[in-house]
Amino acid sequence: MQFDILTLFPAMFAGPLTESILKRAVQAGTIAIRIHDIRAYATDRHHTADDAPYGGGAGMVMKAEPLAAAIRAVLNEVGAEGQPAPGSSQVVLMTPAGERFTQRMAHELAGYKRLVLVCGHYEGVDERVREALVDRELSIGDYVLTGGELAAMVVADAVARLVPGVIDAESTAEESHGGGLLEYPHYTRPAVWEGREVPAVLRAGHHAQVAQWRRHERLRRTLARRPDLLASAELSPADQAFLRSLGWQPGSTHELA
């Protein structure tokens, strides 16, 4: 899978997307990450990429011409796997006005061959670029950042780890937000630390009991911390019975004390 990130500040990406798991995935050829400077597509001598808003007001707006030229150039480039087939690329604008990014969206985006992440900045981008070239608008939360760069890093990281071959598929099977639930607690050696013991069920070696404990802990933690997730979580009759034993009522936002 190929990630193309369009930004006014390319230097911000030197580090976050070139370390750890993503670094190994790039070296292995499982994913490709390319950073594109939007200013390089401006045609004036000063490489101007922003201008004052029509109608007045504070701040600046990213100009349509250089941003559109950057998006089109990237979409027309032949990547490591050749020219992607129509519909296999997705142009995503990072903006506080977008849909809230979720794990389900990460799984969906991981199915594309090429993901073009456009980093908004200043007061935003010229609306005509949104209308003409953007497939989707995403936000990583209900707050405003100085620009879309940090948000693009989050999306790229969340999506890249779901690309087959980047990490062991078993590692993502029961993690937080998988199936709509939070992840269960984890423990490692030593068995006792500062008087706190690892739960006995995890040391007994009974796989079925461990699986049930982990499922119950996922349910318990989700109810305690994010009860809103239960409305759309994948719950079996046994799950619902366990939650009811904890005081959960379907359709409520009950939290544990």
C-alpha cells in the first residue's frame, strides 16, 4: 500500500513515520510513504500556497491552484505497484470539519492501494478543491490543531498497521475497538510486582478459561470507560448476560462506579 501525504511542512514527518514498525514495513516493501511539498506546485516566484479569504476575516486560506496541482500530480504518478486501478485510491482531507476517524474507517482505508492524505492548514483549503478532488474528509477528534500534519500521521499509522504483512494479524484481533470493545488488561513477568499479583487464571495455563477471562475483561473495561461503545458493539447473548450482571442496561450509558 502506498501513502502519499501532501503538506506545506514536509519536515514535520521526519521521524514519526520513519521509526519502529512503519520503518520496518517500508524497508520490507510492504508499504510506501511519500511526502509531497504543496509549495513545489505553486507557479509564482515565491511559491505562494495561501491567500487572504474572500469576504474578509482572520487568517489565510490554502490556494486552489497549487493544492489541486499537487493532488492531480500524485494521482497520475506511477507508484511501486504501477498505476492503481480506478477506485483503488482515496483522497482524504484532514480537517476538523470531517467525519470522526474510527478503527472501522482504518480497516476500510487499509483496503485501498493508495491513500492520499491532504494536510489542511491555516483557516482551511479553498472549498472548490474539496468539491472537485477530495473523496473524504476526516477528523481525529473534536478539537482543532494548528494543521492537518499530526492528524495525517495518526491516520497513516492506524491504517498502515492493518495492511497485511505489517504486523502479525493475531496482534490486531482483540485490540481496543476491535468488535467495538476496548482491549483486556495485559501482564508480563514478574508474577508479583510491588505486592500486586498477576491474575491466577492467566498463570494456570487453561486456554478456555483465559479466553473467557479476557472476554469478560473487555466487556467490563468497555462498560466502565466507554459505555457508549456498547450500543454498536458485537455482543453475543453470553456477553449481554455478563454485562447485565454488572448492572448494564441496553440503551443506557451506565458507567461502573
